Amino acid sequence: MDLYEYQAREIFQQYGIAVPEAETADTAREARHAADRLGGRVIVKAQVKTGGRGKAGGVKLATDPAAAELTARHILGMDIKGHTVRKVMLAQPVDIDAEYYASYALDRAAGRFLAIASAHGGMDIEEVAATRPEAVTRIPVDPAEGVTPTTAAAIATAAGLPPTTAPALQRLWQILTKEDALLVEVNPLVRATTGDILALDGKITLDDNARFRQTRWGDSARTHDDPLEATAAAKGLNYVRLDGEVGVIGNGAGLVMSTLDVVAGCGARPANFLDIGGGASAQVMADGLTVVLADPGVRTVLVNVFGGITACDAVADGIVKALETVRLTKPLVVRLDGNNAARGRAILDARAHPLVQQATTMDGAARRAAALATDAAAV
Ligand code: GDP
Ligand code: MN
């Protein structure tokens, strides 16, 4: 789970990394008052869990509280890479002398962390990394040894950052370990004209496996940006929205993952991942189908169930139940196999819905669903 910039800023502050004075606002009027309290001149920043806000027009200087109100009105509601801005942060502007990039990220393949730093931070860091990879320094960090003041100084030196950045680099590491983060990124970490080192932006990704002991962010960080994911989460469904056209529902993460692959192999794109889990009830199936069908991108739905603990007749009952509440307007391809498959198929045959088709194999079902999605696209 990612934190918003203003939340990352709070953590930076707590660990002694300097940040500009700032406040958040949910409305333009609040932004005006906040700007007033901050001294008038402020940077207005969209709070969305995606990067590139500056380039998208989501980071703007306002010279007085009235301008801050206007700017906030413009930025609030803005769409940045599919994320709607619902909050802005107003920060005291900093006179920048130099912008650096600094992060620690988990390198899963190598089983360790990487310190990544560059003296060429700022909005063009991706381009720098692509065109001048030598300008971005990567140093492996042994998780058992961590980042000592000596290591932090070595990272700064290797990346061409001034030695005054070393304390911030060490504190960022403390944040990574103590806050159970998988990624801590500051871009830009700046040297102000006063010589002070400040974090002007922050991205922190927390490890979801540590949620049980990182209760501080409560539901705020758990907030789903996607409304369908939010609905699914509220119903306790294991749902991830993707951007294809074939809705996929299955039991067991492994089966659903392979179903996504098979759909892709048939030339279509999966619209979602939805694992109804083991021992799924008719209600879970009905909830799942409702969520998947609510996605306007979905053209066909593929239900792939291998009955084990979950019996196929319960799944079929769930589908029939869902058909009572959801008006099916898109083809539904169902493949039931395993525990009580024959009974499950018989239930669906008896329901005889014109848009529900059955297939006996996973490949056959995926091919059918993919073909129907493509046909539907032609309509
Ligand atoms: P991002 O585009 O989502 O990464 O948003 P950032 O918070 O990193 O802001 C983008 C850019 O705006 C930064 O790289 C800075 O160049 C600039 N910026 C942000 N805050 C300030 C500030 O206080 N003073 C100045 N001069 N520039 C700022
Ligand atoms: Mn940034």
C-alpha cells in the first residue's frame, strides 16, 4: 500500500528529515486559509498516489492566498493518470540550489535492498535513468548490516551528492526498516540556497504483510482509488481491476492467475483478477459476479472453477442467485470441473439463461470468452 505525499512527509518529519512547512486542504477555501497561515506564497500540490504530478500540472506556485484558492480549485478534481485529485497539499516554497534523487527499494531477485541515488534528481529522473544510466548510482544494501552513517556517506559520495545529505540518507533507511516499507523515495531531495537539505516530495510503499503492526494509517492508506476495488474490498473479495475486456472469476489465486494467462494467450485481455477462494459460498459468487459485471470495460465474463473444497453446485447456485439481482447483458462462459461438477452443470442447464454458456475445459472456455469479447467489440 502506498502512502500519499503528505503522509510520507509526516514520517520524514518524525525521523528528523527536514521538510517544508505544509498543510493539506480538501477544498479551495480551505486552501486559501492554509496559504494565509503559511505566509501567502505557497506551492499547491495534488495529492494522488502516482508520480509525474508536476508534468501533469498538479504542482503549481501560487503567490498569495487568493491565487492559492484559484489554483487549488483548478487542481482539485483534476485527473492525473486515472487518479482523481481529492486533496491538495500547500507547502512553503523553497529556493532550490540543487535537486537530488534518493531511494531505497527492495531488490527481490537479489534478496537485498538497493540504494539508488543521483545528483540529477527532479522531474526528469526517468529520462536521466534511460539516457544516462551512469548518472544514477545503485548500491546494494545488505539488510542485516543496514545503512550506518559510514554507508550513508559512501552512498552520497558515490552518487555525487554533498556530504550534508548523508544524515537524510541514513534516516531514510531507518524509515524503510522501522516502518516496514518496501520503497522509500525522495525526488527531489534538495539543497536549498540556504544550504539546508530538505525532502520536497516523498513516496513510501508499505509492506502489506506488515499491516497487522502498522495500524497507524488505518483505513486512510487502505483507501482504494478504484471504486470497484473499494466495493469488492468492502465485500471481502480478492479483486484487482485490470484494463482488459474479459472478466475473470475463479477459485484459488493460482488458478485465477493461470486463467489470466490463458485468456491473454487467446488474444484477449483480462479485465480483472477475482479469486473467490476455497469454500466459497453462493453469496461470494453472487457478489463477485456483481462487481465484475459493474466494470464497463467487461465484454464477457469467464468463470473458471475447479471444485475442491468449493463444490461446483455451490458455485452454480451462486451464479443463479446473481442472475436474480444482476441483469446479465454480457455473455458468461462457465467452466466447472472437479467436486460436484455434474451437479453444477445441471443447475446451470436448468436455469437455461440465453447468455450463459458452458465449456468443459479451461482452454476451451478461455477461447470462447476471448472470441465473444472480440465479437462484442465488433458490434
Ligand atoms: P512530482 O512531479 O509528482 O514528482 O512532484 P514533485 O513534488 O516532485 O514536484 C515536481 C517539481 O516541482 C520538483 O521537482 C521541483 O522542481 C518543483 N518544486 C516542488 N516544490 C518546490 C518548491 O518548494 N520550490 C521550488 N522552487 N520548486 C518546487
Ligand atoms: Mn517528485
